[in-house]
Amino acid sequence: MKIRISKATIVDERHPDNGKKRDILIENGKITKIAASIKTEVDKVIESEGLCVSIGWMDMRANFRDPGDEQKEDLESGLKAAANGGFTAVALMPSTNPPIDNKGAVEYLLNRAKSGKVQVVPIGTISKKRAGESLAEMYDMYRAGAKAFSDDKESISESGLLHRALLYTKNFDATVIHFPYDATLIPNGQINEGVQSTLLGLKGIPAIAEEMMVARDLTLLEYTNGRLHLGPVSSAMSIKRIASAKKDGLRITCETTAAHIAYSENELENFDTNFKVLPPLRSEQNRKELIKLLKSGKIDVISSDHSPEDEEHKKLEFDYANFGMASIESFFPVLYTAVGSSMDLAKLVATFSINPRRILDLEIPEIKEGVRANLTLFSISEKTVFEKMNLKTKGYNVAEIGKELNGKVLAIFS
Amino acid sequence: MSSLSVNHLLGIKNLTREDIELIFETATNFKEVINRPMKKVPSLRDITIANLFFENSTRTKLSFELAEKRLSADIINFSSASSSVKKGETLIDTVNNILSMKVDMVVMRHPNPGAHYFLSQHIDASIINAGDGTHEHPTQALLDAFSMREKLGDLQGKKVVIVGDIMHSRVALSNILCLQKLGAEVMVCGPTTLIPKYIESLGVKVEHNLKKALIWCDVANILRIQLERQDIAYFPSLREYTMMYGVTMEILNSLKKEIIIMHPGPINRGVEISSEVADSKQSIILQQVENGVAIRMAVLYLLAGKIERNS
């Protein structure tokens, strides 16, 4: 099968032709030619207004609920949704039921996803049963294919455990992924503490619940000299502190989600549980600061934090609804609508293609002749209208249903 | 005849000033009605109203029930101290079960903020919020403002202080929004641990000294300390609360002016308000209760007017 990608703008800051329009010839899954114009007869031509090509995208944070809650999502539906969202690789959080806290669980994920188009990158837990007490067998999981370790949204309150995790993972140079959140500051917090929490009578989660934890984590990191990735972070102040620690030479990276770049607490005005996420959506002013920080390169990774829920856990009174959005398919249009052409596209795309792979020590694909095509094709001129029937996720909680957003994912090659 | 801009009364936030004026005008008429020897009017005949109370209530429930009866509505009552979710049935199912019995309007009190918004998106009936957790209690705010207006006339530029646990109070938020729509200035006064950090963003003043707050105001609306809604201790003891924020005759006499004292009830005599103050001529606590029935009649009547009848 011969495919020609016609007049696609190359989006890859490492590529000599970055920003230029090129024809790309793909034969049987391999890139065979890249040129200003290719005339060869082909079986299929891909062309579109505003067509762009980058290396295959990677989502650094998704939940496919498999094993345990397959009614919300399973590996099959999750991987189809990831492909639909333009991703050729996805890191899966270990907060399944039971959690991915042993070699067998890691192997289960890798075996189930072996033949698919989308590469699964398992993240193992830091603690046994994700209970925040004793270290899980991280090396055993690492050998089986887990690329980093995290207790996902169970923030580690016991400093000693994170201390040991940062030290222990140094033995095999793996990254610890931590969600900085002090849940004891405001028990049962629901949304950002701000104007909306005051107007809605919902328990507010102040930004300092995150910032205090970031400060502790950075102190531990400096002391241990381990490798730490903090995410998702929501407060601009957190990111500034992380950037300054990075400047001082600490091995630290950070992540926020497309939702935190695109949405603020104002979305919650009518108690829409689809916008109930953790960390919470912050103020509009904070959101604008996040965009500035993103443009200045201080945010390493943007993820979807895809967290599919069924109707039974979302169509409820606000306090009872679970946190999370099913967001892997709307990821790019949501992000692109918020950031748009105000930011260098290659820099933006790097946060969900090159950077996650670098942090997780994965091979980074390239757009060049002679290699297997690992590409995402997307348009920045076309628009996407989200309709339930076109989505692959089982998740009930897609916030963008019925909306028209800028940008469109066209295809992946992997 | 003019009508409300909304089909539900979910909160004061959704009302326009014109809506509030219309409710007051209607309530004035009903107040006259309920002071006649024949207190009942046939306005809501053949309208069925369900009173759903998922949280304890005495006075609000009685007030709504009486308002409904004075309007000749058919009513059914459902009370459950715990939310139906805990029993395994969702709120939507519980309410839809009741609606299948051909109910036109739902008056609901619920412990979760936003429960009424949620319900209004999923069921087909007119919904009146009788209190949703720490969010809003619109009819209380309407009757409070109505009572103030009876005493003071136009509220434009009038100064109202709300004293007490602002953080856990739905009355405070609804009052702030309602009074601001009517042009009044609002201040909140209470211990620092019970004042939400971002309350000033709503355009209200904050004062932690009771006497200063009372010197500033024309009306003091004193809230009950809601220990049941506090999951952790925000102050050391009721005794200390009373020492700092209890409204006594001694403070009132030191003000060199006469302010109006209000309280949404139930009052804890000797805690946030002394008996002497509660029973004084400055206090309009019992007028508030009477006006509550008239306001609720007005809200029910105006919303019922918006129901499309098949016949």
C-alpha cells in the first residue's frame, strides 16, 4: 500500500524542514521519500487544508479503567479512543482495580495491547496496593516494562515514603511521577477555592494545597537527587517554583492537562460535573498565566488525564460525582482552541510528543526516510464537531459534546 | 400581566430585579389575603405540589405547606433525613417516581449544593429551592428583603450586615445577592474562620468586630450557628463565640441609633442573640415568619402561571 501525504507542514522542532510544506511517501508503513513534491503513483492521497504532520503523539496520563471498571472503559475502547485523539503512544496510570502494583499486572497490560496501533506504556505504582504505606516491587515492574512509578491521584502524604521512592528508583534510573496535593488542608474539597466556590456554596480547594506539596517535593528531590515528574499541576505559582528548581539543576519536570489550559472555574457556574476534575480548574487569571508559562517552555508536558466515568458516577449531585473528564479524543481541539496560533506549533506539539518520551526514556520517533512511520496527521484549519456517535470512548463524561472546536486530528501511522 | 423570567426558582442568582419586584408586589397582595377572615384563594386549584425535604426542616416546611394550602393546591410531603443516594436510589429516580403521580411542582430542600440545578436539567417539573446545602435559600432571602422593605422603604443605599457563620450559610449568600440586586450595601461579620476567603469578590464588606459592624448598619441579620454543618471545629466553644459575636441589649444600647434586628430562625437564645434582643421592639423576627408565607405564596403562584397545562 502506497500513501502520499500531500503538502503537509512538518511540525517538529528537531527537523531541518520544520515549518515547511512537504510531500511524504509511505510504503507498507515505512517512510520512503520526503520531498517538496512527489509525483509517484499511489493508492491513496491524504490532503487537507492546513494539513500538518508531526511524530506520533504521546499522552502521558490516561486511565483506561482496565482491569476493574471495564464498564467505564477497557483497553480496547481506550486504545481506539487514543488513536481517534491522534496518539500513537499512551502512558497508563496504575489506578485500576486492582492497581498495577506488580509484574503480572504490567504484563497483562502489555500483552493485551501488543498487536494494536497504539503503544501502551505502563506506569507502575509506588506503593503496594497504592495504599501509600510500603514500596511496591518497582524494579520487578520496571524489568517487565513499567517506565515510571506513580500512585496517581493518591498524593503521597507520608514524606518518608516519597523519600524512599526517590532514592530507590535511582538504582535503575526511573522517574517518580507524583501528584502534589495536600487533601488534609480542606477535607472533601470539590472545586477551586475562589469566586465560584463562594457563589456555588461548594467546598473550595485552595491553590496552596498544591503549592505546599510542590515545595515539600522539591525539598525531597534536592535531598535525594532523584528524578521527579510532578503532575498534573494546576497553579501557575507551582510551575514557577518547579521551573526555578529546574534552573538550579534538579531533575524535575512538570505536567498540566489540556483542560487546565483551556478551561477555568467559570465552567462550573451551573454545577456541570463534567468539569469536576482534580486538581480543580483554577481562576481565569491563573489559566492565562498557564498559557504564558507554556509559551515560555516552563511546562514540559500537556496530557489529557483521560478519566472516563459511567453515567452512574457522573450524573449525580455535584458532591457525589467522581472527579475526571473523558478527554483523550477532544485533547487537541480543546488545547488548540485555547492556545491557537499564538504559540509556536512545534513547541506546543513537543509537549505531547517528544517531551513525554524523553521523560519516560522511550525511543523518540523521527520523520525521515527509511524508518517506520510513526506519525500524527492533523489540520489546524479544519474544525471538529464532537458528537457522541463519533467517539470511541465508553466514557459518559465528555464535556465537549455538541461543541465545535478549532483543529482536527486526521490520522495516525504507527 | 407580567411574569417571571425563570421557570424554576433555583437561586437568587438567576432572578432579575424585575422578578424580585414582581414577587414583592404579588406577596403584598397575598399578605392582605392571609389577613382576611377567609384566608384561602383558589389560585392553584388542580396544581399538585410535592414537598421533598431531604434535610431536616420545621419552619420552612410549615411555611411552604401553609402557603400551598392557602392557594388551594394539592400537596404531598416526603421527608427523609438522609439523602436517597445513601439508600441506593438516585435523586432523579426518587423525584421521577413522585412525578409519575402527576405532580406539577417540586419544593425541595437538599443537603448538596446545586442539587436543584442538577434536577432541573433532568426532570420535567417546576422546581423551587427550599435550601441546597451551603449554596442558596432564595425564599428566605426574598422574605428577608421584603421585611426590610416594609420597615425601611426602598433599599437603595441601605446598609445591611449579616452576622455569624457565613461559610456554612445558604441564607447569607442568597441575602447578599438579593440585597445587592435591590441596591443595598452588604457587610458580613463573623469570626475569621467562618468567613470565606473570596467573599469580598462578591462586592461585600468584611468586618470581624461586631460593634463596628453594628455601628455601620441599618439592619443586622443574625444567623444561627450551624454546628451540624461544620465538619471540623472552626472556633473553640459556643461560649467564646457568644463573647465575641453574641448580639446583646448592651451593645445595641451603645450604638446611639436604633437598628433593625432580624434572624431567619430557629434562634439560639443566649448564643448568637440574647432573649432581650430577640423580644425587643427592634426585632422583626416574627414579621419575617408571617411574610414568609406571603412570599412563598407569591413564588408558587407566579411559577405555576408558567406551567403549560395540557387541557
